[in-house]
Amino acid sequence: MNVGTGDKGVTSLLTGERVPKSHIRVEACGELDELGSVLGALAAWLDAGQDAVRREIGWIQEQLLHIGAWVAGGPRAPSADAVDVLERSAELMEKGLPPLQGFLLPGGHPSAAWAHVARTVCRRAERRVAAVPSPEALPFLNRLSTYLYALARSSNHLHGVPETQWKP
Amino acid sequence: MEAVRPVPGSGAGKPGWQSRVVRVTPLSGSAYEVELERPAGFHFAAGQHLRLFVGDDGRDYSLASPPSAETLRLLVRRIEGGAVSPALVGLPPGAPLSFSGPHGVFALRPSARAVILAATGVGIAPFLSMARAGASGFTLLHGVRAADELFYRRELEPAAARYVPCLSRQSSPGCFSGRLTAWAGAELAAGTARDFYLCGNRRMVRDLTLLADERFPGSRVYTEIFF
């Protein structure tokens, strides 16, 4: 909640420290915030047959808030169980897809295109969190990129949009 | 696309504990103390809050009880037309109630710095919990409109190294006449870093945070906003 204490470019971490908004932890939290927003845009493109994925994305957004609190100095480390959930979900999605033949060009159905955008934002968030450093948060972000790649492919498959292979 | 897997609920914002009202006690004006049965297995730290549900609507309330208490006490401001507080303070003893929690990280941290606690109105609840849990030696600023809103003054004053009641709409012996922020602006001279714990309305939280930045560089500032 904005109470106007940051008008001079200073904000609070959950450790109580007052730090400049350019602080590495604030930067990492901002990247996680952006990732959550992009996931919201992705969810807006899912159709009625993807309700389960929509719920899952809502859950991921909650996990990102937990991770943000941890990166900001909060007391509770992210759950290791959440990493397993992501991993298994990605595996389930991949099972119904043709094997990868090489690099794919991001795009296709809007939901798939947004999943690719989310994946790249996720990788940037991961890099910022790694720089904090906050190693407890990294497994979830690493698996989330995999999950989003599987989701992009799965979404194109569902909508009958062919994948475009990179031909170097 | 097929359903991938049912996601585990975080439970963060959903009712998870069942309780019953022990009693609702009017404190003054629109403020009430709501006492609830403590469910077996429910643990919290002094300064944390619950989310109480009336129907589908939930609102956050800080615990005023110490972590060792047998019941859970909350300070509730009845908000006219509110979705939760009017119904909550009207509940009879024995009425069932659900809540989630504990939530929040607003707890005293070990520190060698001087501690300043500041609350407006029912924002005193977490500090009451901390004092009841044995915290002492702090400076406590409590801003209210009139002297009868200085809930639990007799309990808090002995725990504090310095207790400053501030009345914004009344004069009373032993109290500062004016807002808490006016007292702080006039009396808190610049010095070394402190630990500030601020709980109350957003204007107080903003003004004291900015004062901490200006006069006490390097301070830690912990906040909890009450409406």
C-alpha cells in the first residue's frame, strides 16, 4: 500500500531498513511484481477449456508474492513443495506434446505468446534474485521458466497453431 | 488443454480456523474488544494479526493478547456501513466465527537501538500484545481523539520507559494536546538510529517514517496500516 513514504526515492524493506529504491532487493521485488503482472495478462488470454491452468497461474502469482516478501527480508522462506508442483505440472503438459526438434521461435496463439513473454520476464527476475542473493527463491523461478515454456507449447497445441522451428 | 494438476491452496487469505465469541466489550465510542476462543494448535507472535470472516468478507485485526493467552482478544473499530465490523461487534457469546492466520511480520526484533512504538486509535493492539508478552523499556506514543480512548493506559504505562498520550480533540492533564505527529515533530530531536514500529492511520505512518528518515538516519521502520 502506498502511504507516501517513498516520495524521496526511499522505501522500506521487511527488515525495517530504509533503502533507496534502486537497491538490489527493491529491484528484484520489482521484477517479481512485473512477472506476476505478465502472468495476469497471460491468464486473460486463456479460454474456458483452460480453467485449471488459470487457477494454477493464480497460485503461481501467490507464490511470487511469498518470494517477493522473502527477497525483501521477510522471515519465511519459499516452500520447497511449490517447486515440486511446478515440476510435475510441466511434465504433465509436456507428455501430450510432440518431441522438441530444436529451438522454437516464440509466438503463436496469444496465450502462447504471452507465456513466452512471461518466461523471459521470469528469467530476468531470476537473474535479479540471484544477484541479491536469495538462493532459497531460485529453484521456483528456474522451474517456472520450464513450466511457462511447456505452457506455451501446450497452448499452441491446444489451439492448433503450428510451432515455428528456428532454422539457423 | 487438460487440467494439469490441482494446485495446493496457500490458505493465506482463506478461513482456516474455527472459533466462537467469548464476549464483546464496548471500550469507548466506536471501539470494542472482541474476545474469541483460542482454537487448539493456533500459535502466533506478539504483533501478528488475524483475518476474521463474516460471511465471505474478511478483515484484518491485530491480536491484543499475548501469545500465551488462553483466549484471543482483538480491538475492533466499528465502521458505520462496514461489511464486517458492525456485524462482528454485534455477535453474542457463543457465536461461531472463522479466521485465517496468523499473518504479518510486525513483531519486535532483537536490537540494541532505542525503540519507539507509535499507534493511533485501535492500532495500539499489537503493542498491547507485545507489552503483555513482557516487552518493556520502549517509548510509546498513542494518538487518540479523547482521553477515554486511551485503552489499557494503566497496563501500558508501566511497561514503557516513556508513555506519551496525545489527544487531538481534547485537553486533559498528563496528555499532549494535539496529534501524535505534532508531539513527535516538536519533541523528538535528531539523534542516533532507532527502531520505529508504527501502527495506525496512513498519515501518521507516513509522517513518522519521513521524520525517522530526516532525524534518525539508519533507523529501521516497521509499519502496519490500520484504517
